[in-house]
Amino acid sequence: MMPIRSFAGACLAALASLCAVAPAAAQKYPTRNITMIVPFAAGGPTDVISRIVTGHMAPTLGQSIIIENVVGAGGTTGATRAARAANDGYTLITGHMGTHAASAPLYPKLAYHPEKDFEPVALLAGTPILILARKDFPPKDLKEFVAYVKANAEKVNAAHAGIGSVSHVSCELLNSILGIKPVGVPFNGTGPAMNALVAGQVDYMCDQIVNAVPQINAGTIKAYAVATPERNPSLPNVPTTTEAGLPEFQAQAWNAIFAPKGTSPAIIATLNAAAVKALDDENVKKRLLELGSVIPAPANRTPEALAALVKSEIAKWTPVLKPAT
């Protein structure tokens, strides 16, 4: 029989061995490719931002990050898949204001809860909202736009990327301010919606600046105003909604990385560090800024800050979108 002291010593040694193995195992993540679900079509704002940032994160993590575009239901199809994925750090989602805030009041039977079913990882970028229209839409400026859509509310239509998408909820806010209910034309993603606007198949839309800068500069669509307090450097000639006569309309979307609930703190910390490193990279910053994105300050890049943002955004959009359900 082993003496008590020897037995106790063996137990302590075994425990120490286990403690040494645990950090080593955590440090091995990731050991294979990571799937990043983008809940909208390729080419849209969320897709573009995700590809820019994860393109830098992948070398940092030592594994490829595979973008999987899962479209449908305003992004909630992809978000549902991400929420139900294994919480091992190998399936993530680039969510946004629609999937992780506006979805809560819009979908009473939503298959996931933005706060309860995800672990926040990192905020990637803010994306100001623009009021846009087809290039031959009659109004010349925002004041004329407001008068025109009010006078033709039953005739005009507004494109969006699906119920609950940023383009949908931001225009819901605009339409509620104007007191109109235009015909909504849904698409499977902001990219297809933008293509329809460029083709003149729809009248107007509210869209994230990331998706619109190239089209505005090319003259294929009109931009009436940006819904932020200050003009955006990427579109210096586009006035703010305050300057253009509609100060009530203020809207800025955001994109962020989330993991399924229960993902380990060590994995969250590893992913957050890689995302923060990407946002500090000069090339990444340049590309995001050229698109009109707003890069979050360091204090706003933590998982805790993202959790607080989701909570506050749900509170903000609930009274705006409840009547629309």
C-alpha cells in the first residue's frame, strides 16, 4: 500500500500535470480552418468588411478563415446557423446591427437571442447610413426628396436586403420620421439591392456607406445625405442629414464578430487579439477608411464593450421597429 504522503504527493503531481496541459491545449487553438459565416450575399457591406479584417486575422492565427455566405431572412438564417454551431471556435459569424439588435423586436419567434446565444468577440467597424436613389430619381436634394416621397408615397418603392437587415431597419426609421409607408422591395443581400438601384429598377434605399462609395463616385446612383453628425471623408461632397434639412434622421450601422455561446474565454481572447491587431494594421485601416467605415477606438474593441453595444442597440431599435411587426 502506498504511504499517505506518497499518495498525496502523487495526486499533487497529477494535478500539476493537468494544469500544465490545459494552457498548452488552449494555446494550440486554432489547429484547423475557421468558418466565418457572413449572413448576407457576397459583395455587401458585411461581406466586404469581414473579408478585409479576416484576411489579416488568418496569418495571425496561423489558419485560413473561410467565408461562408448564408443568405436569407434579413441575416437571421445565417445567425441561427452560427448560434447552433459547436462552441469550439471553428464557426464564427460577422453579425451586425440587424442580426444582433434589430432582429429582436422584428422577429417575435426568432430562433436565437442576440445577447443570450452568442459570445461577443470584437467590434470591427462602424458604417454610416446614406439616403440613396437611382440616378434619374427626380428630386435634386434631400428637401426635394422628402417632399417628393411624401407626395408619391403610394407610388415609390424602397429596396432593402431583407426584413431585419440594416438597409431595411434604417429606412424604417427614415420612413417613420417622414410618416410614409412606401412599397418595400426585398433582396437576398445588399449587393443585389444595390444592383437593382444602379439598374433603375427601384427608387431609393438606405444603405451602409461601405457598399455605396464606388457607385456614388461613378455617378451610377444619387446620394442625398449621410445620417451622421459630420461629413464622411470618403464622400466629402455629400452633406449630412442635419445640413440637408433632416436632422432627426441619424443612423450608423456596425459589424462585429461573434462566437456561439459557451465558447471558452481563452478562444475569445485569441480571436479578439487577432481582430484588434488587424484593426491596427495600416493597410487594413486604409482599406476600411476608403470605404467610409469608422474604425472603433481601442476601448470599444473589447468583448465587454461589444456586449454593452448589443444591449444598447436592442433598446434603441425596439420602439422603432415594434410597430412594423
